[in-house]
Amino acid sequence: MNTPPLRRTRRDLAATAALGLLAALAVGGVVLTAPIRDAHPSPNLEEYQAPPSLSAVPTGLQESWRVPDAPTPGVSKPLYSYGLTFTRDAHSVYARDAAGEVRWSYGRDDAEICSLGAAWGSVVVTYRTHAGCGDVVALNAKTGEYKHTRSSRNSEFTSAISSNDRVGTVSAQHVELWRSDLVRTVEYGEVEAKQEPELQPHEECSLSSALTRKDLLAVTETCPDQDGSWLRLQEATPESSREPKITGEVHLPHAQAWLVAVGESAAAVYVPGTTPQLISYNKEGTELSRREVQASPLMEETSPDEVLSPLTADLPTRMSWFDGQRLYLFHPSDLSVTQVIEDAEGTGAGVADRLLYPTASGIAVADAENAHVERTLEVSRPHTPSFLALSVVGETLVERQDDTTVGYRLSF
């Protein structure tokens, strides 16, 4: 039995046309309101041929380029990858080559950058929207091409937190980390849109600092009706990203205790007081080392309700922290203090078997093991920055000076 053909009446045709128009309007509305419309990617499909890494200490420095670089909370040293240095303004990020020229850029008109990081061969840019600091894009560090995006609710004001393995954000309410595809690996603190109740153990507390390395996430926080503060050590990739797995916790006697260094299985905190101390703990919360130190100007100036991002940098055989007046070097395994450099003006970088660090008169060249200064490379700075930070980017020495980044040409 043959099925009779379907009739196409005038009413059917009108309904079909109306549905088509509605669909077109819906798609058009999405396009018109989507953030991608306000994005201005300017990739460079020709991959940058990065110069070889610097293998010898220069005998002299000369300023080659100088560009504005808006400060990013949680980012102190120049960001770089594949021989490119990344700078930014309010809305855009720029990849600069050894001559300071822009190789690629990415920006958005409708939102301001609130966080920036570099890991896994990607540049990770986070924008602040009506939902907080939660619109994230990962760009190929060599070309500026899209790799991944994510969007979720987040605190309005955040600081960057990152390692070679994770990038994320931290605020007084919340910290979260993402892996290379921008999938969240852990969140800790106050969660606005809970999928399951009672997964967060200390939502009532306020975070004061956070650092991460490998599979360790360390935070300090203060809690209502409790004296002092807490150091909590946890996995950076628990079985469920919504349920933190705390491996150790330590009650600290002062409310303004902050993290200053983190290793693969340890963390160090600065505890102020009549006699300030640097104390390190393993990931189970067992004390590893303790040292009395001078008061840190940066710590003393920090408000009790402020999230502190310590000025840290990794060196070939040490971790380091600048306290606002002096540079501390830590042993990577137990984070005990190995050297204190009194004339430093910020964090340094390693070249061959030497440590380069900024001073008031230039850049000191020191033995990496004992910090003995061998000579100073003179540089001229137009003013005295509040802090300095060095990175070695290919064969260029790059220095962060407050809201400016400078590239130095090397002579040998």
C-alpha cells in the first residue's frame, strides 16, 4: 500500500518560513552577543624560530627595547615561552620577539584582562565579565592561535597562580587550578553554584595566599572565631575536582602568615611577630625547617584581609623569594633557607652556573651555590622602581620594572 504524499499547504509554508526566521534570528543573536565578536585575535601562523638559550654570562648590557606592561596581580617576573616575551595592556596581550617587536596579539573590547599565565606552550588569558574573572582562553604561545577556552563564575578580583603544570586564579573566597585543556582539576573555598553540598571543608574561611607546584596546592587562610591562621596542603588533582583532598594542615600562631615558597612536596610560610620566622612543612604538615629572619617590608605593609601574591622565582638549583628588601634562596627539597642576599632589589634568574639578580646599580653576577658576587653589570634605569624581576628569554635578558618591561642586548 503506497503512502499518500504529504500535502504542503499555504499554512505549512508560512509556518516553515516563520520557524526558519526565528532560527536565523536566534543564531544571529548568539553571534551578536557572543564574546568572540568582541575578540581581536591577530595570530602569526609562521612559527617564531626561538633563539638558543643563553649559555654564558654576558660582560655587558645595553637597553634594546622598553614597552608598557600593565601589572597583573600574582605575576611579578616577565612571562615568556619559546623565546617570546608576553606583555599586556588593559584589554590585550602581546607576544614580543628578541627585538621587542610584536609577533602576535589577542584582545577583547568588551572585557579587561584580570589574570595571565604561561604554561604547556600556551599563554592563558583570563577576562573579567559580569560573571567575574572567569572567561579564559588558552593561545598557542608560538602563533597566538586558539587552543582552548572555558567560562565559569569566579570572584570579581583575583590573583594569578601557576606552575609548569597548572594555571589558575585565587581570591579571598576561592582558588581553582586548570590543566592544559583548561579543565578544572581542583577548586577550594566558597563555591557559588554547588552541584553537591558539603564537599568543601572550610567554606567559611578567607584565603590569604596560595602557591602550587606539581601535584601540591598550598593555601593559607583565616577562619571566623579562630585565632591565628591555617596552612592547608592538598592535592592539585584530587579524584573529584569539586572535593578537595587535604593531606596536611598546620595551625599558625599569627593571622598574617603567608606562603613564600612551594616545592613538589613542601611549602614555606612567613610568620610575623616580635621575631619573624620562615617555617617549612612537608605535605603532611610536619615541620621541616625554621629560621628567624628580619621583618619583611612587603609583608608588614599588606592588609590583613588582602590576598598576598609573594614575589617568587625559580632558579636552576634554588627557589627564591624577595621580601621587599632582601632575596631569600631556598633548598628545593625541604625549603630551608640557604642564602640571604641583602643588596637585591628583586628576583633574579639563572644563566649557566651563575645567578643574575637586580641591584640598585645594575645586575649582579653571583655564584649560584654560595651567592658570592663576582661583578655587577651596569644598567641605567630612568627611575627607581618599587620592584624588579629578571627573566632570561632566549638570548635576551628581560627585566620587569613596575609597569614597564625592558629587553637588554648582551655583549660578550
